[in-house]
Amino acid sequence: MDLKEIQNLIRFVAKSGASEVKLEMDDVKITIKTGAEEEKGATTFLQQMPAMQPMQAAPPVAAPAAPVAPTAPAEDENSKYITIKSPIIGTFYRKSAPDKPAFVEVGKSIAEGDVLCVIEAMKLFNEIESEVSGTIVKVLVDDASPVEFDQPLFLVDPS
């Protein structure tokens, strides 16, 4: 694919209204992303794929055995606790505003329906409520940190 064909492809994608187009051929990989409406133009990423060389037979090298640390005791300690996980992707906040106190602290008793934290996703602040009653044993995420779906947030002792 020559430069003229790539330029024509960029113009075509920009006029079509598509936000992203990926094209992979034998030795070329092209991704074209058009900007937002206020950003005119297109961004193009070109990546030359390396040609495959025939493999040379090499003598096998034995990797040293890595020591395995026992993890069973830590899992046994936490197995009696309930893990509260993030229901969405976003930014985790322990308080509703910087000048407000945290929703929960370690050692605080909680009941079903109590607000534990706020997760901000796309400028929306979602209150995360407890589905269990118990005592907060550990907060597993730092304030203002990004969290993934199903990431553990709190450990709760249900007793």
C-alpha cells in the first residue's frame, strides 16, 4: 500500500463519519481515528509488521525454579470475611466531598443499605450501598483511585 492509497483512505474515513477504522494486511497495520467534531482532521497510526524469519534451532535452556510462597494462611484469614466488590468501572471516593467525613472507617458497623463509598463514572457519582450487615475490617482501595468492575473494595466481618 503506497502513500497515495493511505491518504485516500484517510479522506474516505473522514468523510464517512466513522470514528475509527482498522486495516490489517500482510505487512502493514493501519488504524485511523477521526477526532471529535470540534477537532478537525484524522489521526493515523502506522505500524510495520516485522517479517518472519525462519526459526533457528537453539538448545533448550532450563529456567531456574522460582520459590513458591505459601498463600494459604492469608486466604484462610480473609475467607471468614465478605468481600464487597465494585459494581461498575470508575473512580473510587471514600467521601461525598473533600470537606466531608468518609462514609465508613475500619471498625465501623454497617447495615444493609448503608452508603459505603461513591464511584464516579462519566461525571455521574454513584453511591455504593452495602448488601450485608457487619463491621468494616479493611478498605482495599485508596481514595480517588480508579477501580475496575468486580474489584474488591471492602472486607466486612459479618459476625
